[in-house]
Amino acid sequence: MIYSLFKSLHVIGFVAWFAGLFYLVRMFVYHKESELKDEPDRSILVKQYGLMESRVYAIICNPAMMITWTFGLAMIIHNGYDWFSVQYWLHVKIVLLLGMTWYHLWCKKMINKLATRTVNITDFQFRLLNEVPTLFLLSIVLIAIYKNLANFGYIFMALIVFAVSLFFAAKAYKNYRTKNPTK
């Protein structure tokens, strides 16, 4: 019963964490686009996006990350070290979660850089970086579902193909927006 509670809270945490990260980096895109606007729109939008970014990070992303890690570790502790030591899929998942945590912390750095206008990333590059959580989400979910049955090489190759497809889709969308600036 307690394990099911831990698992439920872990799932709720990671859903909220991913939602926050998707929304946060999308705001980075809009923040950068707003810097190209004329005054007074630029000042108003930049200030508003900065406020929204800080709030999403502090109110959604941080608590959700802590819930995810807390209840994920609680499930591991509940099952014991002997169980954990043979769950190779979980070792891969933890490495991916460390990558997600790094991305989460990188987002905080971007919030600070956007606030001081010292970020050297374009809106298009932020669009691409907004897909990073998608790659983590697919990897983590596939590994968690298939566990030790997963062929990590196939998963990795599928993610590479998916990432390349996302890149070309983003490029196509950028070209479309360039030709149709009001869209």
C-alpha cells in the first residue's frame, strides 16, 4: 500500500516537473522574441516573461523535481539494496534523471541570464532546447515500462532519429514563420 502511494506521488511529481520545464523553455522562446519588439512593448513583455519564468521555476518546477526525486528514492529504499543492485534499467533511469536535473538547473541559469540580457541563445535555439525534455520523457518512460526487457541500444538509436526529426521539423517551422511573419 505504501509503495503504491510512493509510486503515485512519484508519477504526479514527474508529470508536473515535465509540464513546468516544457512551459518554462517555451517562455524563453517568447522572451527572446519580445526583445525584438519596439518600445514600450519590449519593456513590458520582457518584464512579464521574466516574472512568469521565475514563478514557474519556483512554484512548479522546483517542488515537482523534489517530489519526483523524494518518492523515487523512497521506492528504491522500500524495495531494498538487493533489489536495486540488479535493476539495471533503474540505473539508466537515474542517469537520465541526473541529466534532467542538470537541465533543470541550466534553466535557472537561463532565467538569470535573460533577466540581465546576457544570454547568447536565439529564439530558434531555445525552440530546439525546448525539445530536450521530450527526449528525456521518451527515454525515461520507455525504460520504466520495458525495464530489463529494453534494448537500450535500440532506444538510443530511436531517440537519435526522433531528435533529428524534431530538428528538421523546427527548421521547417522557422522557414514557414520567416515567410509568414504574422502566423
